[in-house]
Amino acid sequence: MRTIAGRPELRAEDGPLFVVVGVFDGLHLGHAYLLDHLVREARARAARPTVVTFDAHPDAVLLGHAPPLLMDPAERLDRLEGAGVDVVIVEHFDDALRQTPYDAFVGGIADRCAIAGFLMTPDAAFGHDRAGTPTTVGDLGRREGFEVVVVPPFGLDGREVRSSDIRAAIASGDLTTAERLLGRAYAVVGDIDDAGRMTFAMPVALPPPGAYRAVPAYGRPVAVTIGEGSMHIAGSRPAIHARLELVARP
């Protein structure tokens, strides 16, 4: 998979691209559904399945604060590759990008390599004031020679799966619901010092303070204590970078 730091780094040989735009935090079941469509639609057009995403949650700029992350950024890239994505364009989301009209955003790709199309859900939108909707991007595509494929959102029990619902489940301590919507156990990634304190590069979603059980990538389950924005793993150990699945209270 080719990972690109913004559209200016695209080359002509990267195309043609079939693109979906989104944060993809958590890579939950709804994202998996969307990526499956992306790969199939791209292959049908002899194009490269491509994700345009961001280096931080857009709400940090749009609202002045961002929700806690559901997935470590490096793991997000690994899982995108595992889903069959060929190209990931990681945009720096700042005020300049916020004010970029949707057609200029698309032009930042099309000026550098061919676009075969975009994949969108009915309520998807990008660009300044969220003006890049399936209708407006479709109109642009008809003028510029690319397609827009619209797929319905993925639902579970009659409700669309959203990252915000997963954050709410984790915040309430309902790790079972979070696991069901994610399609796997919820995990955090961070650095554990020799005193057992786990710290994170960015704010991450954590359940309410208390005692929990966690499963490392390799080894036996461990007892963890969660505080306000902090985590402590029982027992002393060498300092490591680790991924822990939070499975339940003990």
C-alpha cells in the first residue's frame, strides 16, 4: 500500500484512483462494509482503491475539540491495507483545508493523476460547508469524466453503525456493545513504562474509571486500572510499546 502525505505528493502513475473520503476512526463494521464496496468498485474499473483521510479528527478544527480516538493511527493504516486499499492519502486537516471547496479538493487529485470515481453514502459530504454531496460531486464527475457510486450505509438492528455510538458505549463501560459494532474487541495502543503506567500519543476513548481485564497481543490477560484519561497495568515489567484489548471488568 502506498501512503501519501497529502494530494501534492500524488504522481501520474498513482492513478487511476477510485476514492472514498473519511476519518475511518475505529474501522468498525460500517467502515469494513464501505471498504469492501470500494475495493470491488475499483477493481471493476481497473482502478486503485483509495482512501483520503486525515492526520487528526476534523472536529479539532471544525468545533475546536476532537473526540477521543478509537484506533491508533498506525493500526488504522495497517487495517486499511488489510482491507485491500492500495493508496491512502493522509491530509493535514487545518483551516486552509476546511475552507477548500469540494471541487478544488477533487481538483487537487485530478490535477496530478486520473480519477475513476468516488464512493459515497447518501449523507456523505466533504469540502467547505460540506458542499461536496453525492449530487454535487456527481455533477462534477459528469463534467470531468469520473463516476460517483452511492451505496446505502451499513446498519445493524436497523441503525447505522457510527463511531460516535462506539465512543458512547465505551464511555458508559459497555465494552460488549463496542465490540459488536467494531466487529472485534476494543483495543488501545500506547507506551507502558516500567511502573506499569500506559500513556497515549493522542487522547483515546477509555471506559469509566475502575478495574478491567485486558489481553495483550502476546501473553496472558492482565489486570488494568483505568483512571480519568490514564491506565495502569498491574505488575512491573520492562518499558514497552503495546496493544491491549479491553475485554471486561474482572
